[in-house]
Amino acid sequence: MNSFYREYLDADINRLGTNCEKWDKLEEHFGRGDLVAAWVADMDFRTVPAVIEALAQRVQHGIFGYTENGEADRAAEIGWLKRRHGVDVQPDWILYSPGVVDSLFFCVRALTQPGDRILIQTPVYGPFYTAVKLFGRTLVESPLDETEDGWRMNFDDVEEKFRGGVKMMILCSPHNPIGRVWTREELTRLVALANRYGVRIVSDEIHADFTFDGCRQTRIVDVEGGERMVMLTSATKSFNLAGLRQSSCIVPDAALRQAVADEIARGHATSPNIFGAIAQTAAYNHGDEWMDAVVEYVRENRDLVVAYLAEHLPEIRVRPQQGTYLMWLDMRGVAGTHDELRDLLVNRARVALNSGTDFGAAGDKHFRLNLATPRRNIEQVLENINLAMRGR
Ligand SMILES: Cc1ncc(COP(=O)(O)O)c(C=O)c1O
């Protein structure tokens, strides 16, 4: 990483007073405001300089009426997906939606009926549960297996559940919170199973740009048989643009695409945010170097946490994640109930992490640490936890 980006990412930028959820809402969520925030999945880094410039230029125009995404927006996204992920996407496959969670809701309504069975692999990002339950669908959980060699999908369990009448699966790829980047072999096997049992996979790939150690993200529509599936993607996680609300549903199959498009229209979510589209396009066109720097920086933070815990706090177990900037801390080796551990982290260590139970029952005595923050904050989190645990 060059010194420009090293300094850029190390910068300690005060987010307080910007109505940001991560730092401004600590009191509301944790009962106190004096915490190092390492929870909500956004980053404490400024976005790509070219994005800030493009937004500033557009602001000068002064008229912000109803907007459409143009050809240049599609071309920028297609270019990024080809360059960074080796996948060919056609312009008309792209539908826009305000957010990936919004898209999950649209897909549930487009692809299933009330009562239909939808499979998710747990533990997983909370809104996956919400998307199923909110619309009266039946939740089917297939627990991920934690083996000596890392986390694995349980294909036998998935197949048994598909055979039992699952209509749709929501896949998290890369997986939040356990950090797996699914291999092409795993995804090919999963897609083959889904096609055999007539299951549509909706693949949430919002974390796809964060992969480490030579792991490569395979996009679902690039897998054999994946043209029958839906890929949800966005620049918001990659470039720290979540407040701008912009994402894409990429659907190669025309009939399926129409069904999803109808739901987006029914949700009156077709008119994009001007700034979301501008930021996404500038990021996809000019964000390669910035993205490489951020991935390297996050990987360094990850390695720092792994080394620190091994040396000072071996009772907290982690696996260096292959993807995402989120780390799953296993605190089952520390005495106390989940609530006692949460109390230790908040009221003694003064750190704000996500509670593992927000990701399902398997998250008992687990906590999720967000690594996308200047190194100093990560060091602070670690020192605070160490002091709190040693002084217990
Ligand atoms: C797996 C996953 N999907 C979706 C989202 C949120 O997406 P959006 O802000 O586009 O709704 C997150 C945010 O943390 C996430 O981790």
C-alpha cells in the first residue's frame, strides 16, 4: 500500500455528530456512549477521493429532481464485475433497488408464496431471518458445520431439506458472520442441488470485494447452472456508501427478472437516489487502487487481532476470515453466560461489538468485531478487552 493510502486509512476521523448509527447511537443500543465502536458494518474510512469529487460536482448543479440510472452506470458496474470478479453481466440483467435487504424482501415476495419454505444457513446476518418471517414464509435452517479445517456447508442436510420442499434459499456469499468465501466447487455443488430440486438461490454478495489470502469470490451467476439464480450486489459495503442507498439485483433469467422487477415497482422503489448512482459509478470506475488498499489494511487488522489474541487472550478463539471485514469471536472458553460476557465487553472493556445471538442461537457466547477502522481503534479494542478480562 502506498503512503497516500496508508495515511488516508489511518486518519482518525471523528464521526460523532453526523447521525451515524455506529458512533452516534451507542447510548441507545448499549446504554452508554463512551465505547469504542466496532459493531455496525460500515467503515470508518473516507471513501474513494474520486467519489467525493463527483458528488461535490453534482451538488454544485443545484437541481436534484427524479433520476434514472443511465447506460454509463450500467457500464461502470459491468466493468467492475468483469475486472475484479471475472464475470460477464449483460446490461439488461441489472435491476436497481435501494438496498440489498430491500432486495431480499422483494425476492421473497417475487419467488415465493406465504407458507413456502425458505432455507438459510445459520448463524447468519439477522435480516435473513426477518425477510422470511416478515412475509409469513416458513424458515428452514441448515446449520453450518464448524470443523477442524474451518466452516463448511452441510450438503447432506441442505439436500434433505431441499427434498422436503424448499422453494428458495438465501445464500450469504461471502458469509457474514463466519467469514467463509465459498469456493467455485462448493457453489457448483450447491447450485446443482438447487436446480435438481427446483430451488431458487438468492445470493447476497454484498461483501464480495473483501477477500483475503488468495481466496477468490465466485459470483453465483458465473457458476454452471447459476443463470437461474439471483445475485444481489452493491458498492455500498465496498466503498462505504451505505447512507446513499443504492444496490443491484442481477438476474439473467428474463421471467425471473420480470417477477423481481414487478415487486420492486410494487414497493415503489424504482426511482434511485441521485447521489447513490453517482457515487457507485465513480467508485466502480476509479476505485480499484483504493479498494486494494482497504483490503490490505483490513487484512493487516485481521492478522493483528489473530496474533494478539493468540498471545494475550487465547481463551477467545477466532479463525482468520477469508472474506468480509467482520470477525467472529468465539468466547465459549471464557467463564460466564452470554449476557455476562456482553456486560463485560460493554461495561468493563467499553467496546461495542455485535452480539452473536443477533445471528441466531448458534451465536451464543460469540461476538462480531468490525475490522474496518483505523488500526488505533483495533488496538484500543484489544487492550480494553485484555484489561477487563485480566482484572476480572
Ligand atoms: C450480508 C449483508 N447483506 C446486506 C447488508 C445490508 O445491505 P443494505 O444496506 O444494502 O441493505 C449487510 C450489512 O451489514 C450484510 O452484512
